[in-house]
Amino acid sequence: MREKRVSRWVVVLGMVLILCIPISASAAQKVIKWRMQVLWDAGTLPFEIEKKFVERVKQLTGGRLEIKLFPPGSLVPTNQMLDAIQAGMFEMMKQYEGYYIGKMPEVAFTSALPCGFTDTWQFETWFWQLGGVQMLREAYAKQGVYYLAPTIYGQEPIHSKFPIHSIEDMKGKKGRFVGLAGPVMKKLGAAVTPMPTAEVYSALEKGVIDFADRGGLAANYDAGLYEVAKYIILPGFHQPTTATIYAVNMAAWKKLPPDIQAILECAAREASAELFQLHLVRGMEALEKFKEKGCEVIYLPDEEVKKIRKIAMEVWEEYANKSETARKVLDSQKAWMKKLGLLD
């Protein structure tokens, strides 16, 4: 009898131990695998930030979410990424919203505002503390997309094959600009071509364009623009602050456990802070390297920038009138700029 009791306790104890043994992550929960196409070409600073982002997500989720990174154009053309994640061709993108301001006019103001915010943290504050992110999440939800977070950094310069000292110098020249910078530059008299970021180098090299916006100084140095454009024009009036975005197919987003959703937002905000910091530090270093490569830095006179701002503000209003949401976004930004002393 005693042996039978011992035998039963051994069985019970064995069952308890089995229940208490930690189940491995792979057995407990299937690993979620996503694909993400990004805006920036491999070998540049922003692309390195995206590599860290996917590594960070994998680390923080304990390997439960793995995101495979794809360079620009490897899955779909850059300007088709929004359509692709809407259709579920892949789950996530890192994009510059300026490519589709025709489809969503409100993002004309959330990608970059020509002659608008003068400091990255002014823009950052509008997104996270003054309703910007919420407005965008509502707008993207109508597109079947979850707006995760912006990645915000400072000005982008213009790289040119010819010297620019005034508005007159830009008239009739062929330039690459996307987002609200495009219609502003057209009003300044330039012939604008909105090509993908990764094509700027070859377009300058072949003479398809005469000058271009492409990215921050560090990224542009990494891409070798000093070989094809010997003039750098500052300040970056067309993009004094810049935001790219992480966005996710809505169905894929809703399938995620809440903790992984939270981790994605935290990792995205961490990536934004790191890019902002490195954009500033490495951008200053890159400017000196450009000079060493024989590039000339030209600073536009204040009076020319003021003339450009007047034209830019006319374009703001034109795009704000394209939709109710666009008007709401611009009015919110203008209210913040007035408090900052950037507008009368």
C-alpha cells in the first residue's frame, strides 16, 4: 500500500514538474516574421539606424518578432510603398511621406514644412505633445495602415552642380525635390523631378538634374555626392526639419500582442532619437569632409530666404485647402509656430 502511495506521488510530482518547466520561446509562441522596405540605400547613416532598429525589436521581444530589412526598390519602387503595405505585400515600411502628398495632402506638412519649423524639437513636440501623431493615426487608419511613429531630424541641404546665391539662379534649372518642397521649388522657377532618393547620385552624374535635395549631410557624404555636385547650399529652407515614418499594414498590426505593439513604438522612438543625434554630430563632420573633397558651401542671404518663405507660405495654404484633414494639420502647426514666435 505504501509503495502504491509513493508511486502515485511520484506521478503527481512528475506532472507538476512538467507543468513548471519553462517552455522555450519557439515552442510557446510562433516567431512572427515581417518584411520592411526602407527609404535609404545601404551604406548610409539612416540605413544603419534601420539595421539597429530591427535588431532592437528582436532583442526586446525576445526573438518573438523578426523584421527582415529590404533596401529601397528591392520589393517595390519607393513611391509605391504605401500602396504595397495597404495591399499586404509586406508588413512594414520606412518612408518619406512627401512621395504621396497627392493622395494624402495632410502629409505635405508632416514630412517637412518648407521655411517652417526651424528646430527638430519644435517638430518633435508637435507630433507627440500637440496631437500630430493622433491626427496621423486617424488619417492612415482610413488607408488600412497603422501610423507607428515619426523619425525626426534636422535640415537637409541642397547639392548643386552650379552656384546658387539667389532665387534667380534656380530659375530654369532641373532639380530633384519631393514633398511640399516640389511645388515650392516650381514656384521659384525650377523644373522639378520627384525621383527616389537612391537615384539622385546617378541623376546628378548623368546631368538629368542640375541640383537636388537628397538627405542629411552625413547620408549624402556616405552616398558620395561630393563626386557629382560641388556646391552645397545652406540653410535647407526647403526642408529645415524632416520626418520619415514607420508605418504598418493594419491587419498585421492588429495581430500583434499588445506588448510587442508597445515595443515597436518604443524602438521606433529610440531610433528617431539616435538618428537626430547622429544627424547633428556626423553632419557637422561631413560638412568638413565635403570641403576637403573640394566642395564649396554657399549660405543664402537672409533677404533671399525671406522671399522664399513668402512663396512657401502661399504653397502651405494651397495644400491645406485640398482636404479637411490637411487644413486641420496645418492650422495646428501654425498655432504652435505662433507660440514659438515663428509666425506673427
